[in-house]
Amino acid sequence: MSLKLSALELERYRPRYTHISSLSDVAILPRWSFIQAKPEGEFVLAVFSNGSAEALTVWGRLGLEVRAVAELKAYGAQEGVRRATLLGYLYAVDPSSGRPVAVEDLERAVKEDPSSEMVRVGVFDMAELLVAGMEAIASGEPWGYRIRKAETLLRGELVTALPYAAVDSMLEARRFWERRVLPEGWNGAIIRVGDELYQARRQPRLTAGPTTARHVGEGAGRSA
């Protein structure tokens, strides 16, 4: 059964970041701030419902030939799960090291061998969750609560929540950057302060230098 996701829904859920050149551009608010690793890849809207699963990117609809989408279908078949809407990034990893690779390698993997375990979905948010016997979870809930609930569903290897941490200070944010983002090969990080979203990239180095910020959405057809 097709869930018939549309390009309009893809744009509705696409995150809008303020791009920053330094972590210090962000004012960390204790109890309201998170930092999360971000791969180089394409935004993906994924839905599983009553045993069906569908994933949509700017490249088009991804079918069950993509093993990560097949894994999503298995989540949708879990007892009591009626519907979940996940926001994430389609990305690829190096088969020997497991480190994220460039978007060109992702495109090649999707075209040449979509069943490859190189192709992953890294989830950064859950917009809704309907489970029988449980109060519905919607986008108005605190992000920390939503991502923890997403983690309870995502128990496979190809669709996982992207690494994150709650941070109460800039020191803690920089520690995550130095201990997770850089050594694990992520393209950058998403910083959440309340409802505000910021994106920091690996290059140039983000803990020093002049500060600039600009607000942009992730444009169609370009990796982010």
C-alpha cells in the first residue's frame, strides 16, 4: 500500500537552519539546548503506518529495494504502531570504517546498489507517533522527548537516531564537537536552542574565527 507522500509534504517538514561559522555564535540555554551530529546527505521524510513504509527525498520516492526503507517497514509492523513520521538524512557510510562519506558516494550507492548496507537513514526528529493504548506524540512535544521515543522504535542498524547530547553550556557543546563530530567523520552538527535550529559545518573550523550567521532553508537538489 502506498502512503502517497508528496513533494509539498517534503517541503513542509524540511528543516530551516540558521547557518553559523562558529559554535560560539549560539547562546546555549541550560535545559533547552541540544547538539546532534549531522551527515552529508539528503533530507528524507519517512513514514511507516500499519505495516507499510515510504521514504521521500528530493531525488524521488525510495522503494523497498533500499534496505533502510525495508527496515522502516519492519518498524511499522511492530505491534500497536499505527503511524510514525520521521525526519532524517539519507546518507552513506564507508563499508570498512563505518564513517559517513560524501554525498557523491551516496548518489552512487543509491543508483548502483540500493540494497547495500552503506545506505543509511539518520533520524533527527519525529513529527508524530500514534501507538495503540498510548497518548499520541506530535511536533508540539519537547524535542528531547520526541527523539527518545523515536529511539525506542529504531532498534535496527540502518535506520537510527543521529548521535546527540543535551548541553547546558558552550563547553559541553564543544566537547561533543571534539569527541563525536570530528573523530567520527560527521559533516557538522545541528544545534537546537528551544525551537531555534542552527547548523554548524566541519569547515572552516567552528570554535574560533569571525562570526557570521545566515538563515536559509535546505534547497531542493542540493546536499546539506
